[in-house]
Amino acid sequence: MSLANGRHYLAIPGPSVMPDRVLQAMHRPAPNIYAGELVEMVHGLVPDLKAIARTRHNVAMYITNGHGAWEAAISNTLSRGDKILVLGTGRFCLGWGEFAAQMGVDCQVIDFGQRSDVDLARVAEALEADTDHRIKAVMAVQVDTSTSVKNNIRGLRDVLDTVGHPALLFSDNIACLACDEFHMDDWGVDLMVTGSQKGLMTPPGMGFVFFNDKADRARSDANLVTPYWDWRPRVDVTEFYRYFNGTAPTHHLYGLRTAIDMIKEEGLENVWARHSTLARAVWAAVDVWGQAGPVRANIAETDKRSCAVTTVNFGPGNGQRLRDWMTSEAGVTLGIPLGGVEGPGGDPADFLRIGHMGHVNAHMVLGVLGSLQAGMAALQVPHGPTGLEAAMKVIAEG
């Protein structure tokens, strides 16, 4: 007998839970792609996407996943032989740099490990050493989905300005847009990439590149750009099909329109606050569990943790055991560890990742935490027994 029968909960850090409203909006006949409702709806999406990114500048939409958005960012701003600074804090910025290297870009990598954020002093040293300004861009993630670390993107702009370095500042916000607070223009970000499937609560399949005028000036000299990835026709639209360089992702667009409406109805600041409270509930449970067992959050400092995902080490082999138990006995799928936690400091079987992004609320998060606590009891994983109560206290206090 299993207690997993019922509605399964995908509590992974993306694709996130799809709201019923989004799914219902997508469940419709194919629309006219030449004129009418769809065309007007997409025109209206552009300012609303910019509002979520907190930018007055440009957004290019692509039929792709986050990796495609990576490539679009690289191809529109860089040329073969250009040098960039890649700031690794887990798997994903390193992966973005690997894309750039395969495209002929010279990547200087600083790897800060799997439990740390970007060390701004080391970045300053690297930029100060680049006296001839060969570095064309500094590449970082606001949140690395593998390690769950949150980086100080505004601090990176301050470093660039203090050093007087002209490099572009790139931010990967695939894991965290509309979850963790972000202000593209106020933080001095030149280019930001994200995808549809996490905080934007829409199935995977759309990628977005937000860029300012400085990044667009780099497009003028970039020799990596190709017709499909070129962002200029997508933002200077003379005919509707140019938004997507061909047929639009019609049903994704209806879903995205509804998801953005939901964000606007709640208010972006309230969305950030909800994610913050739910994340603190997760952290409270993890901290108490660790008082009498091997459980620990991968990122020690709370101000460096993402409000979208939490990576947890449950001790030798227990991450894998708990993931299996949660699926078979509780009807919950948790995130597998990725490259960011598979190196020194832990075996992948020790880790799991809890996604708390997008369309999540108190009972969903408490359900995951209660099930995890039951799983630790069932599998005899040592833990502090009042973790769930600590999470409940956070929820009660709001």
C-alpha cells in the first residue's frame, strides 16, 4: 500500500507547478497567426515582461529553453576571440561559459565552488588586472539552480563601476525571475536571460533576452550573430512574425499572458514577499532538522540563499533514499542534485533540491516539509523532530 495515490506534486526547481488557469488558457483551438487577438495580445506582453524585469529597455522572445537564451545572448554581443569573465557558483554559469567557449569565445573562469557566492574582491582583482580591457563581458547567475546560491548582482555592477571597467554585465535569471527580487536597470545589468518555466509559471519552451542600449551597441560588431538568434528584428517589429522569426508559439503565449496576469493581480512586490516567507519556512525546517542529524542547507548564510530553490545535504546516501521514498510513498517528486554538488564536499546521493518557485503557497510547502519529516522518520535518518513546527511558526508569523 502506498500513500502516493492522489494528485502528484512536482516540487522540483523547474519546470514549476503550472497553474490551472495557465493550462486552461492553453487548452484552446489554434488561433489566427496573422491578425486579431493573438497579435494584440503579444504586443501587450512586451511592456508587461519589461515591468517584471524592472527595465525600460528591450526584450527579445525566442521559442527555446534557457540554453537557447544563453546562445542568443552570446551571439548578439560577442565575436570569436573575444574574452569574457565567467563567475562560477555551481553548474549553470559554468555551463553558460562552456557555450561561449564552444562558440569561439575566450573564457576566463573563476570558480567559487559549490557552497559560496561570488567573491566581489576577487572579481575586482581580475578586472583591475585587465588593464587593456580585453574582457568584453562579466557573466554571472543571480541564482544557481544547482547550489541554490544567490549572487549579489548589484554588487558586481558596483565593482565594474569602481574599477572603471567597460565590460557588459550579464545576469542569468532563469531560476529566479519573479521569485527573487531583481531590478535590471537600477542594478546596472546590461543583459539578462530567463525562461518561461519557473517563476513565469508557463511550460518550458520560451526564452527571453532583456538587453539595454549598451548591449545593443555590442550587437553592431558581433560576428557570432545568425539570422535566427538576431534580436534586432524581434524588438524592432515591422510584421508580427518577426517576433519569433516565423510561426509564433501560440499556445505558450496564451499561457504566458495568463501567468503574467496572475503576477500583476498579486503584485510583483507581493510575489517576492510570498517567495521570501515560504523560503524562510523551508530554511527553518532544515535548520532544526540539522540540530540532531546530518541535515544542512548547502548555502550556510541565509542572505545568500535563493527564495526559489533550496539545495539540502541530508547525509550519506540519504538524499537519494528520501527522493525515492517521497515519490513512492508521498506522491512528491523532489529535484535531483546537479553538477554543482557532485564535486568535493559531497556525493550526489547525499543531496536533494526543494523547489519553492512560482505557483506555490503555504499548504504546498508545508506538505512537502511534513512529508520529508515523515520520510526521515520512516528511513531512520537522524533529525531534529520539530522542523515542521519551526516552518509552521514562520508561516504563522508571515
